[in-house]
Amino acid sequence: MAKKQLLKLLAVMLVLVLCVASFAACSQSSDDQEGKPEPAEDPKDDGKEPAEKPQDPGKKLTIRYMSPATAGTPQAEILEELIKEFEDENPNITLVHDALPSAELRTKITVEMAADNPPHASWCILSYAREFMRDDKIIDWKTVYDDPNHKEFKEWFDDKTLEFSAYKDGRLMMAPYEASIDGLFYNTEIFEKYGWEPPKTFDDLIDIAKKCREQGIYAIVTGGKDMRFAWMASALLVRAIGIEKATELAMGDAITKWNDPEYGFPQAMEKFKELVDAEAFPPGTVGLSATEADQMFARGEAAMYYEGQWKPGNFLTAGGDDFIKKVRRVNFPAMTDMPEGDPDACVGGTIVGTIVTSNKPEEEIQAAIEWVKVISSPAYYIPSTETGQNLYAGKAEYDRTKPPEVINQLYDAFQSAPRFIPSMDAFAPPAVDLAIKKTAMPGILSGELTLEAAIAEVQKAAEEYAKTLE
Amino acid sequence: MSSIAINKKINDNRVSLLKVGKKARIVIYAFMAICSILVLLPLLWLIFTSLKTQAELTQNIWGLPKSPQLSNYALAWKKGRMGLYITNSLISTIVTIIITVITSTTISFILSRFTFKLNRTIYYLVVIGMMIPIHAAVIPLYIMALNLKLQNNLVALGFIYAAFRIPASVFFLESYMKSIPKELEESAIIDGCGIWKTFVNIILPLSKDGIITIVILAVLACWNELLVAMLMLNQPFIKTLPIGLMGFIGEYNSEYTQLCAGLVIACLPGLIFYALLKEKIVKGMTVGAIKG
């Protein structure tokens, strides 16, 4: 009996010890917090001298950098070489490259920010950077650009590009990474065959959609399953109401006015419905992956494709060299019946960049900035531009004979664009962006939602987001 | 239900199938052939795609590859670090299996064979874990792993997976062990076995089919797990297979032919596992299905 009781007592004690251990590990004790490095303070507040390069050259530092350049991509190979060079030049720094596809990267960085253990530097999109800046989790790049130790940033980029990520109080959230610009890509072979001109106005676009149906093809294809509607949503909005009101709606005081025609979103969705009604999109677009959409475009089953500057790289993969030679780009068509709309603004700008987190020791932050300098440099991005994969946001010239012509068109359009509006995923709060590209636009496309119901879904998401700000 | 009874039931079913008429048999075989095609078609498509070029995939999605591109396999193996990631996945899976089996069998044995006051309370406390989705626990789990310095540790990852497998395994094994006749245990005790010997020599061998079932479920769960592995592992050389496969899907460009080659390679350990343990797996699954 006594033995049994002893066993019971031991079992109860074991359970108690396990519970206490679990709670201790779960909780963030004050001791833990004390053990962590203090967040780097803003030099402009304390009047410190601009930070020097890593202060103790003998001290071993490990810097973690997160990017979407995953192992199989062309960017990864260039990046691996740059990492090796960087480590050779800075023998006290070890750079850990944590590569994940962008959707997974966003999940991971959100969890790591919440757990106060983010990477030193990371690829980031504007809307996420805004949330991190609001919580003081990332450094202000303004002080870096003003630092003579980092003068390269001003040599490579103009002020417009450097200040693309201004937070509402003037702090700068990210360092430039790549140039983003939209394009209504079209297959010249189809247009020449039928004697069509690329659309200049929205009415032209509807007209081409109808002509395409007569020829048994479709006007536009997009990856509905992958929710590739963020760029078109911004294009429709800016053409309907202009940049100022669109910005007020997505980021300003009008955040809960998505159902108000004064801010243009209902008109933008109405135009989208016009495209759907004209059978511009193939049936089943909602279930098409971006790759399947690329393949349809490459097979000539769709005459046009609307999205960002990376698409030529996808078209090259889907259709090969012969196909990419046939692709050209024009601006998204103007809406002649929308007097407040902006007919010239482009979707894009510099909507992704690199953030550096602020809760690390100063020498690690400086080492991370040195690394960001490497990946913002022409050495990293020019090869991508020349192979037709992407565009560099800086001033450096590249060999225009190397990439396909559509890349040169994109580069020129980026350089000459009068104004930019970010794509919806970089612009609107993440919850609102998801409501647009996951619910509203696919709902209209599939016929599951009426125009009013689709707008109401977005309005609801915006109101819920606004409540969290209170 | 003992394994002898199950085999008898299976044999009875076989006999009854032979008795059906010719027409009915044609219908049954046609139905089974359709089912087989439905199962095999995606696998065949995967193999064909893994042997095409990207351009060929665009032009000819469903057809046979014109000239098989074995280089996709070489590239997937090298660029995707498949060998390394398979080893890493194996390590975390083996740890998961060991921890799950040791803890689940011992907990289930105590809960099913002993009567004590807190028996049901402990049982419900353990199985309530089944109701906690792994996604709901990621932030506390991440903080715990961080505080205990268990990041970038494949063994620790195996412990985490095991923690999420234990509730379901105990739920299954406890009822399985309950169905073992008490008389066997009593005979063992009369023959001089203690608790430990009874557990090792009597209960464990009789629970073999049930243990195989929980092992299969554990393998399936952790071989394909992405979210926790992605959060817990940061180093490029300490990643698991699902993260490695995601590497073929880039921000702007995806290497689908290489991804398919990688998927074929990733399927191989599972196929070998199935080929080696086919009979036991089928038995384990059927025991779970018709236990009474």
C-alpha cells in the first residue's frame, strides 16, 4: 500500500514539475527581457555621432538575413556568391541566409516579430513594414542615408527612390530593393494577325475583349487561385479616382470609406465587372494558378496579361525565347468617363525593400546595414535585369542588348512614370487587401458575389481593421 | 478484436467476392480500375512532368515527355539539396516516432490497465491536446524554443512533433490496449511477471498492430509538416524536406519541372517504407477500422 501511495505521490510531483517547467518556458520573464539587448536608439534623438562600421573587428557576429531568393531561383545563385564575398571581406561576420517563398516569409517574420526574435535584415513589403514601424521594431533609414559611411545609397538611388517608404511621421522604413512597375503585356503576334492596336482607353479594352471572344480566345488571363488581383485593383482604383484619394482610402483618414463613391472603390469594382461581363477572363480564372495563366498566355489562348515587372521572367519560363520576343507592354488603359481618375499613374514604385530590425546590438545593426548595402548595389540587381528576370531601382546602366525588349520597355516606363501608386498588397492594410483579392474580385469574377456584396465585404474588413487601430 | 479474428473476416470477405456473378464481377473490376486510374494518374503526371522542359510543359501539359530530361533530377538533387533535407526530415521523423511510441505506449498502458482515482482526469487532460491545432500554438512554441535555445535543432523539432502526436496516439492505443483480455495479464502475474515485464512481454507484443498505426500516422504528419519546421529552423543546411521543396517556388518564378522531380525523389522514402512494411501497415490500418 505504502509503495502504491509513494508511486502516486511521485506521479503527481512529476506532473507538477512538468507544468511549472512548461509555464516557465512559455512566459517571457522580466529576467529574459533584461538579458536581451536594448533596442537601438535613434541617433537623431540622443545626438550621438553617426554610427561607425562594426566597432570591434575581432568580435564574431552572426547576421541572419531573410529573403525570397529560394535555392532553385537565379537570384539565389547571385546571392550566394555575394554572401561569400561579403564574408571574405568581413571575416568576423557570418551571414545566415534564410530563404523562403514570400508568403511563408511573411508568416515567419510576423511570428518572429511577435516573439521579439526577428532576423537582422529581411525582404519586406510596404504594408508589413508599416506595421513593424508602428511598433518600433525596425530602424529608420533616414539616419543611415545621412551617414557619410553609407554614402553609396545616395550614389545609387535618387531621393524619390530612397524616400519611397516614408512612414507618416517622416521616418523611412526600408532600403530600396527592386523597381516595381505594372504592364499590360500583350502578344504582338495575335495583335498583328487580327490588325488590333493595343488598348489606350478602357473602352478599347472592352472592345478587344469582345473581339477576342469572336476569335475563340480571351483578352486577359490571371492567376485567380494565387489571388493575383492586387495590381489590377490598384490600377482600377487610380484610374477611377486618382492617387490622392486612393492614398487617403488605403492609408489615410478615409480607411473606412471603401463603399463611398467619393473615394472611387465602387467605381473601380464596377469597371472590373464590365470586364467580367465582356468575358475578358477565361472561365475558371478563379481556379487558375499563376503558372497555368502564364502557360495560357504563352500558348496564345489569351491576348493580354496584366501584372508587374517580374512577369517577363515567368513568360520566358513558360514560353521560351521565341515567345518572350513577341511580348510587349503598354500602360493600363485610361478611363475617359472618370474625370477624377489619373490616366498616367503607374502601379508600382519601390514597394518592396529591405528592413533592418532595431532590437539588436548596435554592431549587429551596423553589420546588417553593410549587408543591405551589398544587396541594394547594382552588382546584385543588374544581372537580374540583364537576364530578363527583374528590374533595378537604381541609377546604374545595364546592357540593353541583353534582356528581351519588353524589359527595356519596363525600365523606360519605370524611369519616366510621372507618379506611382503601390499595388494593393503593399498599399492597403493586409486584412483589406485580402478582402479585395481573396473575396471581392474572385466573387465578382465567379458570379458568387454581386457588386454591392463584394464592396460590402471589403468595407467590413476595413471597419474591423479600423477597430484594431483604436 | 484479435488479429486472428480479423484475418478470418478478411478471408470470409474474399470467399463472398468469389461467389458474385460474372456481370457483377465485371462491374466491380471496372469500378476498381477507375479508382486505380484516379489514384495513379496524378502520380504518372508528376513523373512525366519531372521529365519535361519548362517550355514542353507549357505546350504539352498532359502528354508524354518527348525527350526525357533526367537533368531535372540532377538539378533538383543538387540545387534543392534534396539528400541533405531528406536526411534532416528522417532525423526529426525518427525522433518523433521514438518519443511518440515510448510515451504513448506507457501512458496508454497505465490508463488502460490500472484503476486509480485520477485515471479519467489524466486521460482527458492528455487527449484534449487533440483539439489544439498546431497553428494556434506557434507563437508560444516559438518563444519556448527560443528561451530553451532549441532552435535549429532537429531533435527538438522531433520532440515538438511528438508532443502533437501523443494525444491522438494515446486516444487510439488506450482503447486498443483495453481490448486485450485481462486474463493474459493475470496469467503473466501468476507466472511471476512484474508490471514492467507484463508491459514489455505481454502488452507491447499484443499491441504491435496498434503501435504500427500510430507510427504511420506520426510519419505522415511530420514528413509533410511545414509551418513549425519553417519557424524553428533558420540555417540553410538544417531544413526539412517540405521547406526544401518550397525552394523551387520562387517569388516571381517557379521551376515546376524541377519541383516535380524533387517531389518524385521525396516520395521514394515513403514508397520504400510502404514496400518494406506493407503487410503490417494494412493490418495496422484495418485494426484501427474495425476494432470492437
